[in-house]
Amino acid sequence: RKEVEQDPGPFNVPEGATVAFNCTYSNSASQSFFWYRQDCRKEPKLLMSVYSSGNEDGRFTAQLNRASQYISLLIRDSKLSDSATYLCVVIPNAGNMLTFGGGTRLMVKP
Amino acid sequence: NAGVTQTPKFRILKIGQSMTLQCTQDMNHNYMYWYRQDPGMGLKLIYYSVGAGITDKGEVPNGYNVSRSTTEDFPLRLELAAPSQTSVYFCASSWGARADTQYFGPGTRLTVL
């Protein structure tokens, strides 16, 4: 089983739709969780951290479910500019290096 | 600040050739990293460094070498290029070891034929 797993997609949604992605992780002792965004042929950039209590940044909401070992990303009112690959990132233990999921591709259509 | 810069942007190598991928950061970050990303896959850590003179292996170090003689520079060396090393290589840096402080360079696309 991979340490961090994501549905590769693509998720094809119309503008204005709400879309959600999940990411599962195998190490129950994982400490930190993040979502990165990667545009086509570009470098990854941090989108948001994922906190135990859940957190929101504008149209984006991230949630953590430790019992089921997954994190989620919800995007409301999708924009064309949201089209990208969303990478789930986990730090398995305190101070250890990042482990990346394979990414979920989102395509927002007019 | 230029952030993290990488050269070259693209390179084609023949099997058995060697090359060095350059990475420089101007943010005075202690931590630097090299990742590779194969098509449709996540990033895998090759090597990392927690400061000048200190390097350590990541998940996929075989076939690569690194050095860190200054805070700013973290070159990645491929000694005997193989087709399995065809990938996009990203360098990143951070102040500490946490993900939310990592800044990535634009990447180097390497093809080994």
C-alpha cells in the first residue's frame, strides 16, 4: 500500500461547481498534512495546511479525519483558474521529510 | 529575491553521460532538497541537506550524488545517466523542516536516451 494515495482523476467540473478530493495515508502516526497545487509543467506551490479542526481559506476548505486516515479538499464555486493538479502531502513523523501523493487533476470547464 | 533558481531548464543526455543540475537559493534557507517527479506521479525525495556540509539520502538516492559547500548552492550530480533517470527534477528550500515553508524551483526536464 502506498503511503499517500490519491485518485488521479481527472475531475471534470463546470464553472461554479463544488468539487471535493480525498487523500488517504497509511501511517497513523503522521503529524502534518498539506495540500499543494501544481500547474501544468510548473513547480508545486503550497495551497494550504490541514489542521485537526479543519480550516478554510476563501473558497477552499481542508479537513482531516484521523480515525479514517484521510484528508480532504473542498473547492466551492470553481473557477477556470482552479484547473491544476492538487497534491496531498504528509509528514509521516515529526521532523521527517515530506511524502507526496500522486496528485488529483482538476479540469474546470466553461 | 529570485527565490530558488535551477539550471538548465531542459537537457537531453545519452546513456552513460554525466551532468550536474544546479540549484541556488537566495533566501538564506538552511534546508534544501532535491526531488524527482515522473509523469503522473508525486514527487520523490532524492537527497536533502540541513545546512552547509551536511547531506543525507532521501527515498531514491541511487545514481545521484550531492554536495553542499555553501548555504546557497545544492548541486545534484548524475554520474552515469540511465533511461530510468528521465524525469523532472525539482530543487526546494525551506527555513525549517516543515512543508509549509518549502519553496520550489521551476524544475529541470531531463531526458536520457
